[in-house]
Amino acid sequence: MSTSILTLSGLSKSFCGQPALTDIELDVEQGEFIALLGPSGCGKTTLLRCIAGFLTPDAGTIHLAGKDVTRLPPYRRPLNTVFQNYALFPHLTVVENVAYGPRRQGAGKAEAARRATEALDLVGLTGFDDRLPAQLSGGQQQRVALARAIVNRPQLLLLDEPLSALDLKLRKKVQTELKRIQHRLGIAFLFVTHDQEEAMVLADRIVLMRGGRIEQIGRGQDIYARPATRFAADFIGDANLIPVERRGDGSLSLLGGTITLPASSEYPQAALTAVLRPEDVVVMTEPAPGRLALPVVVSDIAHVGSHAMASLALGGSTLTARLAPSALAGLTTGQLVFANICVADLRLVTGDA
């Protein structure tokens, strides 16, 4: 028996003849945290608005808990949305903002206040009942908006980049709280973000979008380790994207012939790129046993807190390596070193640059 709370089938949407979504297929399980991830203009917010009922798709269907809601207005869908700007009522207190939903559904004043207090306790705002939104910090306003969205216990919660207005440290704190709340409620969250680190931290699965289509779906660590396309490899984490030349005998040549891969029927026929993650490049002053040693010149070293990123020149190409502090001792720009790699760490993907 299916446990899907949300099923999208063949969903498409255009604006002025320009496709915004094309043939979207997606199943979201009950209690799952899904991140819609992609660059600006990829269609993730349009998809969220179709699910919420603010937009009507041109084709395809939306099923919530087994019911076709494609043509239903937002107020008749068993879901709620947390917006980027929070949209709190400025003239109502915190508890009145949260109690607004139950009151709209017919709950008495005392019952609505009780449920609002429970929701505020869940998001860590006990004691803030009588404050106005203007008396709260950005993080506190975000949590009020979340409490207002969950007070009626929707079957699905949609979140449209709700953390984007917060500073980095506060955003990381609220991410942890958001995951805790989602686990405690046990309802499905569909979270829109353009921040790949945020998606990796929060989501059970990531739906990576590009140009109105789904590029790849999977756990963050799986997409990172096994990207399906060049775009996925480039968008999720840092990557060396190495052009691959196909020779007449079917073998593949990389980095000006310094790496050759034998002919194989498993290679895709489309244009190929080899993906090599920076942490898989071991920089040493000498060749490392069991690895392919490439003589390179250190062209730049960028320190990034707990690690450094080194740019390594190899002929007309550049490799990037992630280095731990212990590997930086004595390393200087202009130095000749060896980039030691395992051919098994190369992943061949298709797709344009």
C-alpha cells in the first residue's frame, strides 16, 4: 500500500509561452523532508505554488493523500505554507497570530488559544504570547510563522526559502530546530532553497531542478558521490570538471593525455565530463604509492577556516584540491608538487558545460 502523501504526475506550467515546469514526476512519502534545490529561475518556487494551489498547472495532476487536488483552491488543500517574508499580522500578538488558523476553522477562543500555546511551545517561543511581531527578532518571527503553519496539523507543510533573511549563524540554529520539529510532528516538509549546504543538512532527499525539469533525485550524499550529470556534479559541492576526449579506438583521454581510460561499452555516448572531488586529490612533494601521480604547480592557496583550497596548474588545465591544515606545512605558490589521484575516484557524467 502506498504511503505517498504527495504525488505529482506530468506536471507542466508555462508563462507567456515559455515553459516554467515540464513533465514533473515526484512522490513524497509521509514524514519525509524533501528539498527542492536549484538556481534562480529553475522552477522550484513555481512548483511549490502549483502544489499550494496559488497556480494552476497547464497539464498533469497533483494528488494529496490520494485525492486529486489539481483544481482545488488553496484553502481546500490539507497543507500550509511558510513564506519567505513570514506574512505575520502586525496588529495581532504572537498568540493571536497563531490562533488565527484554528479560529478560521471554527475553534472557540479558548480552544484556539490552547492550540496556539502548544504550537508556540513546540517552536521554543513559550512566554512570547503577548508580544507583537515588531518586538521580535527575525529568527523569532520565523518561528511564529512556523507555529502558525503547523497549529492546524496539516498533512504537508510547504516552506518557500523561509530562512533566507536570517544571518548565517542564526540560519544554522534554526535549521536544527526545523529538523527537530519536523521529526516530532511526523508530517512531510517540502522545502524550497537555492543553498545546497542547507539542502544537504535538512533533507532526506533532494530534488535537484534545472530549467523547469528535475535533473536528479536522491539523498544528498548519493548525489554528491554519484552525480548523474555535469550540472548535478557542479551544483552539489565542489568539483573538478575535466573535459574528456574520445579517441578513435574508444578509449578516453583526460588532461592532455596524462590520464587514459580504456575503451568500454559502459561509457555514455553523449559528451562526457570526468568529475573529481577536491578531497580526492592528495597533494604531496612526491608520488604517493598506489595512486596516479601528476606533476603540478601550486598556483594559488585560499584558506577557508578549517581547510584550504589549492589551485594546481597542469599544462593548460587546473585542478583544485581540498587540503587539511596538516597538509599545508611548507606549501607555497609556485612550488612543484604531485597531485596524486585514484582513477577509481573519477566519475564520468554527461551534459553540457
